[in-house]
Amino acid sequence: MKDVFSRVLRVSPTKKEDNRSVESQDYVADAIGTFGPWQAAVCTATVLTRFIVMWNMTSIFFLTPETVFKCVEFKKSPVEEVANSTCYDSCLKYAYSNQGLNTTLISDYGLICEWQWLASFAQSIMMFGILIGTMLFGWISDSCFRFITGMATGGALTIPVVYVMEIIDKDHREAASCYLVQPDGLAQASLAVFALLSPTWNIYILGYSVAAIIILILVLFVPESPRWLISHGRIDEAIDVMTKAAKW
């Protein structure tokens, strides 16, 4: 293993390095530097996936907003005073109003009265998927429906953190961890822009989904972590990644 690294690193020991054991040496940092253009580019592409995570987690606020409904058609004679947000057994049609999109999941699918629980249930399924994804995707990365979306979201919450920590040296990890969460607030704020520019809920979802596809295309160019490759015995691939990074 040492011979393999020496072909890439070509580091001769100095007085400082004499005090360090071979095991304590950060061979990745020695080969590609502590933080440079390669780490910055790769970290940025990886961190952008947090936009997709937050869009999926918080889009529900515009999909099922607080909605005022009113019965506008009855089976029999209309009620003298029809109250807002009140369910009537004899009502045939409700009118909906909210301060966001023109149409939402609530208005299109009638998620009021006895069906009101479905609006929150959709988000519950999403969050349960995030729980499962957080537990499983670390293992899956090593070796649709809201639930599946939630699983992917849970995986995307954890994998970028591990990846960035693996390609950054220990002196820059604190700053990198702060950088990791910066897109969270920006992503949530951008949903308001998508909602403002979208007349209906399906156009709203389409808008941030197209943006997510662009981010995923960038992720396709992110290389494997050299540390992960080495830990799985894929030494030649690790050398190739580290050599390209060192050239940067």
C-alpha cells in the first residue's frame, strides 16, 4: 500500500514528518493539497444537492397552504348563511381561496372536511421516507412516490456531509461544514419565487424539478472520494482521481 501511494505522492520525509507515524499522515491532503480549486469545485457541486433536499422537504407549504373554503352549491335549498371553512353534508361544490397558488392540492383534490387529514399525511409519508433514507442511503451509497422521494431526500442529507469531509483536510472541515448548510435557507427562500411565478401547483413542482435536474447533471461529474476508493481496494482509481485533483 505504501509503495502505491509513493508513486503518486513522491513525498520525501522531513523533520516535521519524522514526528508523524505513517498511519497519522493525511495522504490525500499531501497529494492534492489541503484546499484548492478542485476541492472548491467538487464541494460546490456536492453542496448544491442540498437545494433539492430542501425543495422536497418544504415544498408542501405551498402545495397545501392554509385554505379558506366555502360551499357554493347545495343538494337541496341553500343555507341562509353559509360560513367560511365549514363543512355541510348537503354541499355539492366548494370554492377555495388562499394567498398562494391559484390551484393547490387542497383545491384540486378536495382535501377538506373528512379528507383534510390527507394533506398532512402526504408530508408525514415524506418525512418517514427521509427517516428511512437517512438510515439506509449511507449503506446503499457504499455498496414517483412521496415515500421514495423522502428516501432520496434523506440520503441526500447525509451523503454530501460524508463526501465533503472525506476530500477536505481536518483544518478546513469546520468551515466546510458551515458551507454545507448555506443552501438550506436559500433553497427555502427560492421556493417563494417558484410559487410567485407559478399559477398552479403542478407548474410550481415542474419549476423546481427542472432546476433539480440541472443540479443532478452537475453531480454526474463529481468523482468518487479517494478515501472511499482506497478503503474498498480500488487503488488505481484512487490514484487517477488524486492525480487529476493534484493537477488542478
